[in-house]
Amino acid sequence: MTDQPRGLLPITGSGLASDPELERAVREIGARDGMDYLDDDAVRAMFTEHRRLLARTGRTRGVIGIFALLAGLGWPFFVQSSPTYLVASDPYSGRSVKDAVSLGAAVLLLVVGTCLVVSTFRAHKRQLRHPRLTGYRQVLAAAMAYGVPVAHVPDWLIGRDQNGGRPRAPLPHYAAARATSRAPAPATAPAPAPVGGGPSVSVPEKPHAVAEYERVADQGGWHDETGWLLLFAGGGGMLWAATNLDSLLPGVLALGVCTALAVWVWTTGAAQGRHKDALREQARRHVRALMAAQAAGSVIPELSPQLKALIEG
């Protein structure tokens, strides 16, 4: 979708500079990696470059590997069903030789496909271990350890796919000098003023509609399936009445009731979908307002998983 909010950084340079010890640690990490993690424009450029590299890394190899695996699994069935495949009980007819050739080709395809898929996975992991990405993950871990709010951690940065699961490059453990004695900042903590005393935009409060979207975002999704199941149940009742009863009246009643319930379920699902779409649009506007506040130097509190999904999407 073209109106999805993008560009929200996990944390800005002003947020990293809000704590002197955190800023010192970030500068040390940046000096080691040759990267100024306090420069928001440089971080955005790094994100754009490495997301593009990750999207292209091993893409062709991975596709070829998957096709090779599928071909290796289906090769014996294809060969044995071919008209040219010799089927005979005579041990000297060449059947055993063709079996060996078929098995060898299947094993070769499976080995090649496995090697290509594994090499693609390792290439992705190697790209995730780029020194600047590793350094930025350390920056985020340091910010969390010092209690500075991190708005979100991009899934691509830690190597987590869209379906969730275990990240391939999680944030490292960072032991801050004051992390054990300093309580983490609350999620609604006011944003500190930007470095240099410039004007700051206050973090917009979360509207009620956004809170409602967070509550209902993961609900629903079962209305279509339930409606079709009801229709199939009504059709099954009609078929059973036609084959096992002398009267079609029970089947007609069952079909009518199930059809009415299916229409009600679909209507309810459509209404909930329209309501959720309206709430989603307001949630997008709220995220864009957070982006504007972050660009002005405010520190954005950690986003809910539902709002993170709007950014990752």
C-alpha cells in the first residue's frame, strides 16, 4: 500500500544524546565501526543500503535451490511414470540400471538444492553480521540498558521473517554501568529536549481510536471460512435428506437456516472489516505524527506490536 508510514527510526540521535554516558558509549561504538550513529541521515542511508543488499543477497541462488529440491523429490515419480521407462520382471532388461540412474539424479538434485539453500541462508546471515549493522544493534542494546526508549526494532535488522520466529541476529546483551541501578524510563515518558536547545515537538498522545485499533487489530479473519462451512453444512443436510429421507423438507430447512447464518456471519465480518480499516487509517496518521515528532528531535516511546506491524508492512 502506498500510504503506509515509513522512515521511523528505532531511536534518533537526540535520544541517544539525552544520556551523557549513553552518548559516550555510542560514540565509542561508532568510532570502532567508522559510523556516526548519532547522525540520523547517515543511519537512514545505512538502513536503505543494507535493506536493499539483504533483499538481493542470494535471491537467485535460493530460487534455483528450491526448484532443485522440488525436482529432486519428484524426479523418481516422473521417471517411473514415463512411457519410455522399461517395466519388466527380467533382471537383465535394464530396469536396475535405470533405477540406479534415476536414484542418482534425484540424489544429485537434492544435494545441489540443499547446498544452494544453505549457502543463501549463510549469505543472509553474513550480511546481517556487517560491522555497521552489528554496531547499530549494540547501540540499540545500549539504549535499552540505559533506559532510553526505543520505538521499535525492525525485523529485517535482527533477521526475523514476517511470520515471526527466532531472529538470526538478535540484539546483544549490553551491561551498562548504571543499568542495574537505574529504572527503565516509562513508555509514556516525556521526550527530552533536542541537543542544542532547539525547538522540540511534543510526542502526540495516543488517540482512543488508535488504542481501539491495537485491541482489535488481531481479531477477526474467520468470517469467510465460517460462512462457507455453514453453506457446505446446509448443502450436506440437503443431500442427506434427498438420499435418506422421503421428504426434502428437513434438508430445505437446514439449507435455509445455514444460508441465513452464513449471510449474517459475512455481514458481521464485513462491518468489522470496515470498522478496522477506518481505525487502521487513524493509526497510520498517528504513526506519521510520531514520525514528525521524531524528526523534530523528540524521543518516541516503544510502539505496540500492532503499530510496529504498520511500519514493517
